[in-house]
Amino acid sequence: MLASPHPRAAVTPDASEKSCEHMPLSAFLRKTVLMCHSLCLLGVPPQSLKMRWDVMRLRESTYLDDHGPPAPRVLPFPSQVVYNRVGKCGSRTVVILLRLLAEKHQFNLVSSDIHNKTRLTKHEQVDLMKNITNIPQPFLYTRHVHFLNFTRFRIEQPVYINIIRDPINRFLSNYFFRRFGDWRGEQNHLIRTPGMKDDERYLDINVCILENYPECSNPRVFYIIPYFCGQHPQCREPGVWALERAKQNVLETYLLVGILEELEDVLLMLERLLPHYFTGVLNIYKSPDYKKMGNMTGTVRKHTPTLEALQVLYHRMRYEYEFYNFIRDQFHLMKKKIGLKSVSQPPAYSPAFLRELALRTPEPLDEDEELDADLEDANSWLVHP
């Protein structure tokens, strides 16, 4: 061991000092008073008594006695955030922003690369929750995974956030992304779905919907609600039970669930609610450098199904739409409560083809004109972010 550059002289304590080393404080004080009284009777000067007292006190004290405990690191609240991102709801856009924000604000961002395992066994749930809670705080963990109930396993529940979008828009984005990828590379879809045969890859979406292919029917199109309902098997069955459980979890556990159609407002809300994570996020989102990166995440070759196919799909997704409308209303209510001035254009509350419109056409449309009108109606409702 290296010697100290300024070693202290060795001091050999006398017997009375040795006897004090492991003495309770009350006994130590009592012994000190008696010793001082005896020394005074022997004519020892008070200054010497004070010096001897200081030495004995210093020997018996610790750093904590003299200075108090070290100041703990002040963590922001909340310091544990989970973003169980829903597929094709702008999550890649948000993750890019989070990477920039984590560097700027010095929080730990853990983004899982697991994209195809949203449902977990009980053992897998516990393992994942323990791994999450072991991340140094403050942290933000993000993964495509259905809601995890930490308190069920007596683990501290983190704060949840999420973003969803119009269910049909989400479905269309996923349908074409699986087949043709995005602007990051012409061949990246081949990496994601290498086993997809050409007849499936180029399957017309109208045929898929109208002929009830598995990809375009339940339970596959019952997609958003399970992310909020949780890991219970019944959460994957389209119905009222899963819908109500998802609503309950949102109200009890989620700090914010935004909608992609009003993304700028979502970012403003996150900046207000989680400033230690999201301060400056809207400026980054609007910056030219970010726009270059963000433009690479758009799905290619996406087109609109026929009006008939949209109507069929909407009926199959009626629970998804009830949940989406609930989330949209909750989001608007929260914006109003905190006085947020909206910078987004709110979407229409229902598809145009579902509204009861008076017939104003003086004469019947021919077949071509009717198809054009249907397509215009569908396109006017569908959002293409």
C-alpha cells in the first residue's frame, strides 16, 4: 500500500482512552465528566482539559457525526418511465427524438430490439419487470409489449406513456410496411418478412379485407387494445371486457396517452408533464436535421382501400374505435385542464362515409363518377402522416 505523503505521527492511547473506544455514548460522557473533575482537582489547566476532550471526541466520532450524511442525488419525479409503444403509431419517430433527448438531459434510455413478442409468460413478465427496475434512474424504457402490471408482483409501478392512432390508418400502415418497408431502404422489407411469398406480398388489400383473410380480420385487427389491457388471455379477445380493462389501466397507470394525429400537441404535453425528459422536444422535432431523419420512417406504396372495404374494416374494428375515441377525448380533456394552446389540427370525429348526409345529387352518378366520389370520401378521412 502506498504511504501517505504526510503520515501522521503514531499516537499510543493510554488505558483510559482505550477503554472508551467501544463505549456507548452515555457511558462515554459520564466517564469524561468524572475524568475532567479528577484532573481539575489535580490542578490541570482548563485549556489542557479542552484539548484532551477534543482529541477524545474526534477519536470517537465519525464523518457522519461531524458533517451529517452525504447529500443524496435528487432524482426527478417520476424517475421511472415506461413507453410500451404500439406498433405503427409513430414510435420510431418518438424513439429517434428520445435518443437525442437522452443525450441532452442525461437520462438512461433503454430501447428494446424485440419487436415480435408482446405477450409474455408469468415468468417472462417477472424477469422483464425486474430488469426494468434495475436500470439506473432516471430512466425511460421502451418496447413493443402489452401492459405489465408491476404491482401484481409486488414491484413498484413505473409511470406509463403511449401514443395511438386511428385504427384503420394504423392497420394500413402496418399492412404495407410488412410488404414494402419504408424509405430507409428499398429492400428493408425483405429483411423484416423474408419468408413472405410474392402472392401474399402483392395481395390486394381489398381482396384481403372483403374475402376475410386472417391478416385483415379478427383477432388480428384487434391490435391496439391489448397494449393497454395487459397480459391476461382475455385481453386478446375482441370484446367489452378487454375494452373496459384497457380504459381502467389508462386512467389508473398512464400519465399520458396521446394520438398521433395531434403529435405536436402530444410532444408539448410531454414537455409539460415530464420536463426532465422532454424539454425542447418540439424544437428538435421541427428542426431541419431531424426532418431528414424522420422522413425515412414513412411507409412506402401505401394506398387507400375502396369505400366498401373501409366500411367492412371499420365494423370489425368497432371496439378499437371505441377505445380510440375514449383516448382522444381524454387527451383533449387533459389539454384543456392544463391550458395547452393546441398547435395541431384535430382529426374528424368519424369517417366521412359513416356520417348521415342528405343526398344532394340531382341525378344518379354513373359508375366511374361514383367510384371517384367514394375514393375522395375515403381519402378525405384517412390521414397520411
